[in-house]
Amino acid sequence: MRKPIIAGNWKMNKTAAECRELITALAPKVKDATCDVVVCVPFTDIALAAELTKNTNIAVGAQNIAWADSGAFTGEISAAMLIEAGAEYVIIGHSERRQYFGETDESVNKRLTQALKNGLKPILCVGEMLAEREGGLTEKVCRTQVVGAFDKISASDAEKVVIAYEPVWAIGTGKTATDEQANETIGFIRSVVKELYGAKVADGMRIQYGGSMNAKNVAGLMAQSEIDGGLIGGASLKADDFSIIVGAAK
Ligand code: PGA
């Protein structure tokens, strides 16, 4: 049995004061969750979020990680820095990084390798653009992204990865994939993991859906056999909405 995992992706939202407000409101609402609960916050909120979630069931994550240990990489944040600040998880290869910041399958692979080497728990994002879905390329794109991300990564490391399937056309648009579309593509991604690492790793791997997941559509998505949780953007910014989503992930 795979334990569901609900992760909030705050993106570039929430100052420290707002982070304090949100986590203070959220913690009591999700304390009885039976799934894993994560909030992936901006770098500047990590230390505060870690302090505020001490003695709670909420884990803290970052939204990116440098592939190098240290050095001349202006604007990047290292694994050691993330860990010292209190991050346990890290999102890698989010479509916004791929679209706006030149992230490629190769750089995603380097960041994933670095996260695993340092014991951070990666949430690896994959997903197709609208034109790719309409052109019948969804599986091809997802396969390329998964195979590229896991290049030279061992099975014992791969086991520690959570994948988030996020169709780009569903992110922040209010347009969700149907329950069946999400389930089918996640099943396909699991089959690619199986090709790479065998049935045991594939069956154990948690694969989330992401893209306009909210308090209203979570139940239908979570009822699908292949969907092990969600990566939640907009709806993770409100304690009430996010806690409803957490409560639905049993
Ligand atoms: P959304 O974002 O829930 O606002 O669509 C999801 C994500 O990008 O991780």
C-alpha cells in the first residue's frame, strides 16, 4: 500500500509574516491527517516554516536545489543550505522552471542526483503542454521526461522519489484533467518506472496528480487507483482549502 502524500507548492507567494499566519492556521486543521503533508515554501520561508512545524505532522520542502555542492552559482541554493534551514523535501523540474528558467531534462537529472545524494526527498515534476496533449504526444513527452530525469540513478535511490504528474495546461488554469485522464497518464508513468526499475520499485512509487486540484475535485481524483496524492498550487495558499484536500487523501 502506498501512503498518499499531499504537498503544497506555494510558488513565489507568502512573505515571512504570511507564512507564519498560514502555517499557524493550517497545523491544527491537518493534525489528524493519515497522509503525508508537505509545504514547499520559498527559500526565504524555509527556516521559519521548519520552526513553526516542529512537533507537527507537516514537513517542509523547497522548490528547487542546485546541482553543485557550493561555488560560483549565483542565485542558486545548495543541498546543505536547504537541509540546515530545515527542508526535508524538494520539488525538482516544475513546469514553471522548465518554461521560464530554461530547466531541461539534463539539469533536472543533475538536481535530482544531488538531492538524493544529500538525503533530500525529491518531488519530481513531469507533464505535457496543451499542444502536446492535443497532438497525441502525452505519453512520449512523459516518457522522455521520466527517462531523462532518472538517468544513471540507482533503483535504491529511485525508490525515494515522489513523482508529480502535472499536465501544464491544467496548472493554475482552473482546468483539471479528468479523473480518468489523470489516472491513465499516471498509470503510464508507472509503467515507464517499471521498465526502468522493475515492478517492486514501480508499485511502491508514489505518483501525485497536480494541476488545479482543489477542495471540490480532490475526492474524485483520490478515488483513482493510480493517484497517490497531489501537488497543490493555488489551493495550498488557504488553510481551509488545503486542509480539506489533506483530509480527502486517505
Ligand atoms: P495549481 O498548481 O494547483 O495552482 O494548478 C499546481 C502546481 O503547479 O504545482
